Amino acid sequence: MRSMRLMLRKLRSLQTWHEGIFPVLCLLLSTSLRAQRIATFRVQLPAATSGLDLPVSAHVALDSAGNGKDRTYYLLELWHGARIPVPFQVDSSDNHTLHWMVKYRAGSENRRVYDLMRREGKWISIAKPASFPMIIAHVDDSALTFRDGHRNLLRYWHATVDPPPGVDSAFRRSGFIHPLWTPHGQPLTRIQPPDHRHHYGLWNPWTHVLFEKDTVDFWNLGDKKGTVRFAKFISVTSGPVYAEFQAAHEHVVLKKDGSRKVAMDEVQTVRVYKSSDSADYYMMDITSQLRCATQSPVLLLTYRYGGLGWRATGVWNKNNSEVLTSEGKDRKTADGSKARWCIVEGSLDSLAPDKYGDYGGAVMLSSPANYNHPEPLRIWPENSNGRGDLFVNFDPTKDKDWLLEPGKTYTLKYRLVVFNGRFGKDKAESAWQYFADPPAVSLDLINHR
């Protein structure tokens, strides 16, 4: 009994890095409990993570896991003789992929070990695990909002948003993210600014497109040649590791005779990983899958805008914000350069007077599998709108055409690390390396039935 109390004391001392939730799950592997080890996962971290938690996944067949809500299975990290409960989530699409976060620990070794357990019989009261907090995808009639506890992280608009009164209704659209909030709650995006009414926070139309012998513009809505609209949700997921939605978008050609025709279908997947309550960052993955909607090809023509764009908060200007790319380019030199990642950050004082001196932003990471990677950047110059307003765009067609053929799927993947504070180049490089090449997970299958 004394040894059990000593173990509990030791484990409670680790509470500061375990999100404040610490059930007495450490006793689960006691021989007196009826639990069975199903598999052991070994995660190799070849380089420093620079203070970031990392998402990992592994494939293993499960009878029932319920995204961590079903207590049939549980995951334990083996750490200095302790067995620490870890939130996990099962991919709802296949029931065979486990997802969890490898927690950063200062000075820790580069190899982590996890046991996947399965209970046998009933829990005894001292060993029954507590529920892990969830990151929630909440949908209402207008928008979907990701929430982590009391914090809103982002809002995706599935309803069509009208422009301000007196502005041409051609500028209305759906299927965009705004606001994108920092962990401290400051909005980093802006929509429908007077200088560019077609800017919608974080969004991804294409500007110069050849479709059925006509040149179409899905970006500049005021030209009334094309638009992008939300079609439906394919899936919406909440969980203790991530929240996610998959939305179908239609890239619609507005023909001169008043008719409309969908040229491209897109499935956009947005996933936000749960961070620790005390963390000053969170990760968001955006995946865009494009397909021709008809038997006609779509040619994305070379143009200085196109693809994933971010119209930054209106409180930023040339004097209180900055840009740094993976190639060492800054606000003055980044436009037209190619990059693997791009840090955009600035002062957020006016957005949170109670947090005076707060800084924040996001680092945008481009997958090496993307077309024309490393991708060209469109960064507005310092004299934009006379004050240095900030716009950032990864544009794979900035310097070359991209042909989309019927029957094929074309994928673009990005990760954003949204943060408060400052994000240095070493941290950005580490984030990109682990995005480009996720940690290797090896599996020892012990028992499965």
C-alpha cells in the first residue's frame, strides 16, 4: 500500500504538463486489475521539436474505440517508470487509425513508448479513467466554430455572407474562415475591407482560369465571372485530440447569358489539434482536394494571386508587423520568392487592451507534396493602401500554369501554427520538418482478437 501511495505522489508531480487532468490510471497495469496490452507504439523524434507538441498516428485494428469515449481501450505513455494516460482519437472513417499528440518535454529523450490497453471486465473504482476534455466543432445555421474549452479558435462560414449595405451583391460568398483567433482570442483575419471587398479572411479561390475556352476569375467577385460557394458538409468531428470538418465547395462559372456552371469541385478539410490549456499556440491543417466537375479540363493560368490567401487583421501595418520566410526574406523582399514556410506576426495591443504588449500571428507551412513546391509567395509591399496593410498568399500558379484533368484529384496541404508571442525561425523550421516528414511510429502487435 505504501508503494502505491509513493507512485501516486510521483505521478501527481507530472500534472503540470498533463493539461490538469490526472486520473489514477497509473494503476491500470497492476496485476490485480483485469487489463490486456494490445499493442506497443514506439515514436522516434529525430530532432528537437522546439517546444511544440506533435500529432502522430498509427494503424491498428480495433473492435470498438469511440474516439476515446468508449473505455474499452486506453492509451498509456511509459515515462520514467510511470504509465501516463494519453488522450487518443480513432479516425471515424476507418476505425483503424489512432491519433494522439506527442507532448513536448524539455530535455526529454527522442524516443517515446506507448501501450494500447484493453480492459477485461469491470473497472475498480480507483482505476476508472476520467474523461479527457474535447475540442468541439459547433455548427449553427450560419457557421461552424471550433472551440477548445472557453476559447474560440476559428469560425467557418457555410452560410452566404452579404457585403455591407450599398455594396454590389456580387461580393457575397460562403465557404471561408473568419475569424481565425489567436490562443488569447485576438482575430487575425479580416473580411470585405473597403479596398478589396472580395477578400474573405482565410480563403482559396483561383484568379485566372481557362475553362471551356473562356477565361474565368473566381477571385475578383466584382468582375462577375465566377464565385466559390459552400455546397455541403461531408463530415464534422469533435474529439479529445482534434476537431475537423470536411466541406464540399463548388467553383462556379457565371456565364454572360446568366447561367451558371460548376467547373471545379473541391473538398476542403480543416483540422485543428487540441493544445494544452497553457499553450500559447495551436495547429491547424488545411487540405484542399480539387477535381474537374465536368469532362472539360481546367487550366489554372499563371497569375500573381491564386490559392490559399490570408487577409490579415486591419490593426497591422508596415510599422507593427513583420514577415520572415524559410529563405530569409522579409516584408521588403518576400514577394515573388519561393518558400517552405512563412511567419507573419505583429502587435495585437489594440485587440486586447487587457493584454498590452501582446504579440502574435501564424506561421504558414507548405507541404513538399504540393504542386510547384517550394511555392511562390504573394506578399503585399509595405506601401499597400498607403499604410502597409498585410496580405499573404501561397500561390502555386504564380509562375507556371497548372492543368487539372478530368477524373483526377489534385491535392494541396498546408499547416498553420497560430500563436501568441513570437515565433522564431528555428521553431518554424522544426514545425515544417515535422509537417513534411511526420514522426515515425513503429508497432509491436501483442494481442488482438
